[in-house]
Amino acid sequence: MSYEIDFSFLVNLFPVIPPNVREIISAIMVFFILLTFFPALIAYLVFKIIGLSGFRRLFSYERRKSLAHQMHPLPKIMFVLFISIGVAMVEELWMVIILAIISISMWSISNPSEDKMRLLLILLLTQWLLVAWGQSFLNPYYTRGDAFLTAIYQFPKPLRDIFNLNYITLDGFRYGLFQGLRLVAALSAAIWLITTTHPSEIIYGLRIFRFPVEINFMIAIAFRSIPTILEKSSLVLAAEIARGLRIFPKPSTNVTTMLKEIFRAFYVVVMAFIPVIVESLRSGRQLALAATTKAFRAYKDRTYFRKIPMTTFDKVYTAVFTIGLTLIIILPFLSYYLNLPITI
């Protein structure tokens, strides 16, 4: 079953254009509208609603009084591993839904601010829809034009020949919603860890995995660098705007002028981020000098000024997530080699 859009009235408007040229023009228009304009529009709306300062607040540690903030970092790290590996390995929809519910429900013990939850919901919803939209026409299995698939739109022949884009299907969109749910669960768990755990506590919690202290340090710095880079980006763009730089494209009814404005805005943003890269490299050098002056890696074993005790609650959560992670990893292999009727 498929739906067709009748554009035959355009023949009367452009009678002198050969059919093959019209098909090429329609292919170019479809390519820019469906494959470029819609994702760019969603990204633009997210940027306008959240902004760089919103992304900085979203990916920053938030000091609050809550049960999650008082937890030992180890059970929180095990929770992120349980969710991330779990959503990647399970195949049943109900299992992915359960993992997503568990991931989102952990925010109930975190006492997040209303601003944090608003930003989180916007990010998760848009990422979910973007994955579903992409899978509706990029997944070869769901875009092949099978009789059992519900096709919404058939791409013009040039796009079918060049990019192998055949159909946009409802089945692909539903599959994309399923796959997007995996991303939502993992992303929610990762942001929850960043929000409730200080970077130094993440280093402290990673000791149990026996990673070299350099690896732990790199992971913690990566978490801490995200809000810092976003803050610097916001400052650079604000300074450029104050100097008269026009970042956003100027609306125009002329298609050529509008495309030039879009490419100009893209070029301006790329060039504006060069100072951010330079400043990030400078900050990295300063951090390396500070670590060297404080005898980082001077001794094999590192000591900690503040030790975080594990409560009974922390031990129970660590055991639960460890057992859950072990079962998710082992059960598929047991069901395959022992022919057990187990599917997750």
C-alpha cells in the first residue's frame, strides 16, 4: 500500500521543460527538502530552544541535595554500563522499553531542576524523532518497496539510481522509533551520571575497574570539557555578534539568495569556532602544566584525600546492576549454544 502525490498540474505551468529535466529538478528539490531541510530545521529549532548555554547546563554537574548525589560513584557507573550495554544487546521491544523506563525513572531520586528536565526532555524527544526519520528511508530493509511494507513516498528515479533511496515507509519509521528508544535510554543514563556525579568522583569510582590512572583522568576531563567548550562557544559567538557579525541566514524569497545565505552562515559558524579550538588547546596545555606541578603520575599508586564510603544502599544497587549486566551478556550465548528458548 502506498500513497501518491499528484504533481501533474505542474506540466501546464512548465510545458517547455522536458520530462527528464523535470525529474532531475524534482529529485534535487526532494533531496534538499526531505534529506537536508527537515533535519537541519529540527537541529535549528533545538539550537534556538536550548541554545549553547542550555547545552552547557545540560551536560554540567548540578549540585543538589538528593539520594542520587549521595550515592557512591561505583553503583552509578554500573548503572550506566547496565543501561548502555543492555539496550545495545537486547532485541525484544518490551525489554528496551523496560530499560528506558528504568533509565528515566532514576531521575526521580536526583531532585533535578525544572530547567534541567525541560532541556533533557527536548533533547531526548528530538533525538528520538531524528533516528525514526532517518530509519524511515535510510534502512535498506525497510525501503526496498516490498508489498508487505507501507510506502508513504517513492523517491524520484535519479535519487534511486544515485543514492539507492527507494521509499519512505511507515515500517521504517516504526523501526526507527524502536532504535531511537535505545538511544534515549543510553543518553538519559549518561546525562544522569554527569548531572549527579562530580568529575573527581567519577575518577574515584573507576578505580574498581583497575584502569590506569591516566585513562580515568582522560574520562573525567572529557566529561568536564563538554560544558566548558559549550560555554566558550557561547562567549565567542556573543562577541562576534556584538562586533556586527550576522550568523543566522537572512530570509529571502529568492532560492539562490537563500542558499547563499545558508552556506554563508555555515562558513561563518565554522570560522567562529576556530578561536574555541585554540582556547581549548591552550586550556589543555594549562591543565597539563598544573597536573605536572602537582606531581601527577609521580608515583605508581595514587592516594586520595577524601574517601567515599559505600553504604548498604550502594552495595545493593551495585550488586543489582552487576547481576543484571551479567545476565544480559550471558543469556544470549546460553540460549544459542544450549538451544534454550530465551530471548531478550
